[in-house]
Amino acid sequence: MPELPEVETVVRDLARLVSGATITGAHVFRERNLSTPDAPSFTEAVRGRRILGTRRRAKWIIVELSGGLLLLVHLRMTGQLLVLPATAERDSYTRLSLVLGDGREIRFRDVRAFGRVALVAQRADGDAASSLDPHSAPLLADHGVEPLAAAFTVDALCSLIGHRQTRIKSLLLDQRCIVGIGNIYADEALWRAKIHPLTPASALRSAQIEALHLAIVGVLSEAVAARGSSINDYTAPDGDGEMQERLDVYQRTGEPCHRCGAAIHRSVVGGRGTHVCRTCQRAPRGLGRGVTSRAVRGPRWSERVTPETVGATHSERAAARRRSSSQGEAA
Ligand SMILES: [Zn+2]
């Protein structure tokens, strides 16, 4: 799944390629990838808009359009944004396209089709609204701190950690705390900081928190400079990234640690692969090496979805409705 560096690369490529272009039409090939509004309203609303620029919030790509509209794209698992001549052949995984006045198209291609597109208004405070009404609630309000923003200081990380007992890797993956870090860069940052992923956050000493802060900012910045990691389906409008060649632990199971030479070990925590050097990253005290199978996990993203969450799939929304109705019965 694309993480902050990959999404940032797409945002920068798009800015260079399509800023100033005018959208003359749109095609919605698969309506389920469009969160809001419906396809006819979407097509009508984007027509004639100029692309003013792009920015990123968490893992959302935000394209600023004239007239106060924002086009939001979340790549989720396998989404891609491509800028191609309108005459280029379109394959069956293209879910949506925007026709530009200069003979090109922006195409949203997504093999697994979990990605999401939304067209919303910009609120007076600059945030994305949750619909075409600029007075509607902010869409991305529950997102945490941006790790490459000036506000993400060592003190900020300290206060996020606070007295939380949660495993440090789970905390890094929690988008309500810090945004944009997924499995690749969580494993990489923890290796750089020599911290075992299962260490309870509150057990970290201040020197470790400082090292972790440095590692997070360092690995994400280097990955942005390298245009992200082209693993699985990730690519950007201007081509693949190179960070996959420079990763220290992610998908290097059995290969020697770049620091000590011991074999990189992979275990499964909460359904996700976790890569560590068991020599450099000591397991927390009181936990043996077999601990990973007993690891507790926090709620998955899909379990936090409400029926109103933009970006949720239909099955996630259905599960959320079932949860809320059963809670209603219990109350
Ligand atoms: Zn090592």
C-alpha cells in the first residue's frame, strides 16, 4: 500500500504535469470507486474547472480546482494516477478519467478497486469539506500529525506516546496519531532506531524516542527524495521510485542485517508482516522470542469505519451499519 513518500511523489508529479490544465470532461467507469457525489453530479461539477495545484494530507492526494472545489484521491492498495494522451489505450482497470483540454487524460487505475475518489468543496478554513457544500463538516479532521511537518518535534512524539501501553509499531501505524506511516516505513524506522516493534510505547526511554523521531523523519525524507518504494502496484505519473533498493529490513527476510550481519527475521503481528533484526532490536523484557504470536492488536481501520466514513468500501460500511445497530440494541 502506498505510504506518505509514495503519495507525496504522486502529488509532486501531478503538480508538475497538470497544473494550469483545464478539465473538459470526465468518465466514471466504476461508480463504487467514487465516494461522493454521484457520477452525473461529479461529471457536471468538474467540467470547465482549471487545475490550480496539488497538495497532500495524510495519504490523500488533493487536487485544487478553480471555483473552490477539491478532488481527493486515496490510492489504498493498488491505485495509480496516470497522465496519458487521450488516445492511449485504456485497460479494464481504469476506474475514472478526467479529460484535459490539451489532449491528455488523468486516469485513475486500480486493479483491486479499493481506492477512492471524492469531489468536495473547500471550507473557509482551507480544509476539505465532506461534500460539495463548503459548510459541511471537515472530511479529514480525525487525522493525526504530519511527520514531515515542523510541528512533528521530539516533544510532539513524546506527548503522543505519553503513558500509552500500546506496542510502538501499532502506535506508528495509527493514523489518528501520526499520518502516512504504513508497514514499510514503520519497520524501517524501528530498525534504524534499534527498537523492537513490540516494545510498549510507554516503556521507551527519552534517548530511544529521540532516535525514533530522527529515524521517522530520516527514512520518510529519504524515501520522498527517492520517489518512494515501487513495491507491488505502486508507480507515479512520472515513473517508479527507487527506495525499494535501499530498504534495510522490509522484505529482506533471511538476508543479513546491514548493521550487524544477523539474518533479518519476519513474523506476523496482527495479520501484518513485521521485519526485525533480533540482534539490533531487542525484544522487550519479559517477552520471549515466541511472543509475536501472543501480541495484542488495536482495532483495525475497518473496525473504526462508521456508515458515513468517506473512503470506506461498501462491505466496510455494511459491517459498520451492523455494528451500530447491534450496539443500539445493546443500549
Ligand atoms: Zn542487526
